[in-house]
Amino acid sequence: MIAADEHGQAAVELIALLPLLLVAALAGAALLAAQAAGEQAGTAAQAGAMALLQGGDPRAAATRALPAAARSRAVIRVRDRRVTVRVSPRLPVAALARPLTGEATADAGPEITP
């Protein structure tokens, strides 16, 4: 038979463990947000490079490839035939967004002149 004080001990241990579980859940969510930002940056950079190959506007193509919610957190840079996109993840702690920012570069290759 379990004594009443053992039930109390289990409750204390559970309450002590809850902050650790919360931190672990937040860390997992931050890593998932960072992964999503990296994938969004890669997709947008590829869209921009494809637009360069087709003679279109790489910045506009990269912007259209991003989800609407990520567009305000994205920086798109076009230099020569390279498109670089940085997307900051949406996190409740802004200080974590910088080191978890996703960045991707796509190269449209050398310019072909007819």
C-alpha cells in the first residue's frame, strides 16, 4: 500500500519537472521553426535563380515563393547571377531568431550570350 506522503512526493517531483518539460518543448519548437525557415529560404532562392534563367525579376519571384507570413521576415539579395535569401524564424524570444535564421543561395550559372 502506498503511503500518503509518497503521493505528495510524486506531486512535488512532477511540479519540479514541469519547467524542464516546458523548456524542452520550446527548444523543439524553435528547432522546427528554424528548419522551416531554412526550407523557405531554399525554395525562394531557387525560384529567384529560375527567374534569372528565364529573364524575369528574381526578387519578385523569390518573394512570391515565400509564404505570406514569412515575407516580412525575409531579406532577398541578388548579386550577379546569385540569389541569396535569409528568413528569420518566428519565435517568441527574438534573441533566438538571429542564430536560427535560415539562409540559402542559388546560382543561375554563367550568363549565356547569343
